[in-house]
Amino acid sequence: MSNSPKTVLLIDDNVVDLKINSKIIQLSNLFDEIVACQSGEEGLNYLHKALNHGDKLPDLILLDIQMPDMDGFEFLEIYKTLPKRLMEVCQIAMLSSTLDFGDIKKAEASLYVIKLLRKPLLIKELEGLL
Amino acid sequence: MSAPNVRVLYIDDEENNLQAFKASFRRQYEIYTAISAAEGLKVLQNISVQVILADQKMPGTTGVEFFKSITDTYPDPIRILLTGYTDIEALADAINHGDIYRYITKPWNDLELHNSIKNAYDAYRAKIDLRNKVAELEKTNDELNRFIYSISHELRAPLVSAMGIVNLVKMEGLYNSSGEYWSLIESCSNKLDYYIQKTLQYYKNNKTVSENSLVDFQQLIPGLIELYTYSDKETTFTVNINQKENFYGDVFRIEVILGNLISNAIKYQKENETDKKVNINVEVRREFVEISITDNGMGILNEHLEKIFTQFFKSKVNQGSGLGLFIVKEALNKINGKIAVSSEPAEGTTFKITIPNVK
């Protein structure tokens, strides 16, 4: 797995953060491909397409919590129903600036989330996940 | 002398009583009369009255039964029961089921009845005022909650984006490219972020009711250290936890207290100290937990020791907000904890806290 090219999927409604985090990850050289989606729906479309066409599945999803229409937790509810082979290769970390106690506890409790990362994203935190 | 718009409904099956009542009180109140419970109900359906008087002994239904029947549909008017003779059973029933304000025997004394109606009206006003105040408070509280939620999201999100940009600038080696401008932006952003976090903590500590649960210090302390060394890993922590007893307490407030003390221990190190150290000792006992946090930092001047827990106290040498230790003290007050401090300038500081085990 360490030899194959790595892909990260960023899901965040905030265009500025999407830009900043893509750039940070690019400079970190931890991933070969960075896919940026502006909503949970766009993220799910990308996953469906990759699953259907046998494309490379992401190794990591960095998921924002607060998003209009579909928030991070709603995204996770749908993610759960996707084919198992996705979950075998892909991990999810939430990436948020939230200080809301409820949000933090919910993210920590989720079975599908390996960690809640705080914005601003730091490379050493990202390295810690891999 | 009375407010002319007090609306009184009097129900009695004896026409004479209704007439007498009207004659005595029509100048003081807006009076509605009804010859039966059914008639009385019709009045209630059309007029919003504040005081209801009902005779106990009426054909078909008693006064208490009538009051009972309207407890859900017309809960607001204050009820007065009139009765021709002292009927213990009716009295007991009135108290137990009828939500009755006064019990008056017939023939009534005009002055006594007048005073009762007046008092009943005051009780009505008090009830309505209280309800309005509660509604108002609930609304304010809701707004405050929304405001706090928006502080923790909307207000902080763009600030954190700016902090991300500064990180990016560092990674691209541009941090020193514009003199000290980038570092100034960074320290301003950090300061603002710190204030946002403290404001939230202060508010939550004041508002949230204590919720006690099992506290595992072996898990809690390393978690907090990780959180506060997130962007500064220069300090070495030595942690010693002795927990053989189950400890129950308010996890949220304990986290706030220890978090602030740990973050202070990191923040107030000596600038040129090469061996920055913090020792944390936790001793869990049956009745309470004792926690001490010791650093080898810049220390606190003797004359400042008494003031450090007051709101917005800042010493000249450090860049604190004057909120951290104030919040620690407030949070400890909520859970009946205690704090003591000893310090030697340039040597270091020890905070000792004791928090009761609530089991």
C-alpha cells in the first residue's frame, strides 16, 4: 500500500479552507492526488464514480463537520451504506474548527472516524494518521 | 379605587344572589353572572375573565366539579368557592382537586368578599406576569445559545482559515518575507482565538448544570496534554496518576480546570529555559481527588498571588488575558473544589486542587 499512489478526498463547503488545506497537503508530499469537493453530495458522487469505474479509491477522507444541506455526520450516515471494499482501504478523519462540545463528542464517538483534527490543519497531525 | 377592568364571573343557581352580588360590586368590577355551570361555561367561551366565583351547591353539578372540569380548558382565572354551610367534604375536595384560591361562606360579608376578589386578581396578575417573564427568559436564553453556537462556528471559522494561511506562509518559507508583518498577524489571530475559546468556556461553565460521570484520570490527563501541546511540543510532561478508587465528577468542568492550568504551565515558561518541565500528580481518594501541577516556569510575584484568580487581572510581564485562572476558580466553585498556589519567581509555580468525589 505504501508504494501505490495515495489519494486524499477533502470535503469542505468553505472554498478558502479547501484551497488552504489542498495547498498544505500538496506541500507535505504525503499524497499524490488531492480531490477537493465542496459538499458532502459532491464527495459521495466522487466515491460512487470511483466505485463504479473501478478507479482508485481514496486512502483518506478529510471531512468538515459544519456544512449546509448535508453536514459531516449526515455524510457518515450515507457513507456507512457504501460497499465494504471502500471502508477496507479508506479512513476518515474529521477536520473542523468547532469548539462545540456536542460536535466533538459525536465525532469521537463515531465508529467511522479515526480522529477529529482541528483547523488549522498541521502536517504533523496528518502524518500521525498515516 | 379598583381597576375597572377586572372581569368577574359569578355562577349561582339562585337569582337573588346574583342580583345582590351585582348590586354590591358593579361599580368595582365588570361582572358577568350565570345561573348554571353550563351558562358559566358559555361566558368563559366568550369572555376572558380573571376571577370566577361559583356556588358549591347547584343542581346538576357542584362548584368544585365545575372548577375541576375547566382546569385544562381555562387554567388561568383564579377560583373562589362560595357555600351556604360549612361542608367539610366540599372543603377537602376544593383543596385537593379544584385548585381553589379562597373558600367563602354565605351570606358573604361585602368587605371580605371584595378583598378576596382583589387578592384573587393580584394572584392572577402575578401568575400571568410570571408566565410572561418565563417566556421572555426562555427566548433570551435561546438567543444566547444560538449566539454562543455561532461564536464557536461562524465567528471562529474565518479566523482559523487565516491561521491556516499563516501556516502555509511558514511552509512556503515566506514568513520572514515581509519584515515582521506575518508574525504580527499570527500573534493577533492567536490572541483573538484565545479570547473566543475563553469566552465560550466562561459561558458554558456558568450555564451548564453539573453532570457527574465516572472520570478516568489515566485517560483524561494524557488527552489534555496532547490537546494543549498541539502546537508547542517543547515542554516535557511527567505524569504520575494513582487511581485505585472510582471517581465521579463533572468531566466538563474538570477538563476546563485542568486544561487552563496545563496551558498556563506551558505558556508561562521562561523564554530561554532549555529544559521546560511540568509535573502532574494525581491522587484519587475515596472522598476527593488531589491534583498538583508544577512547572519550572517564570513563577508569580508574591504580591500577585492573591490577585491571580480575579477577572482580567494581568501582570505586566506576561501576555495573558486575565481570564484563564478566573475561569478555573469559577469552575471550581461550581463543583465545590479548592485551589491553592505557591510560587517562586523564576523558579516555578505549583497549583494544588482538590475536587470532591461525588460518587
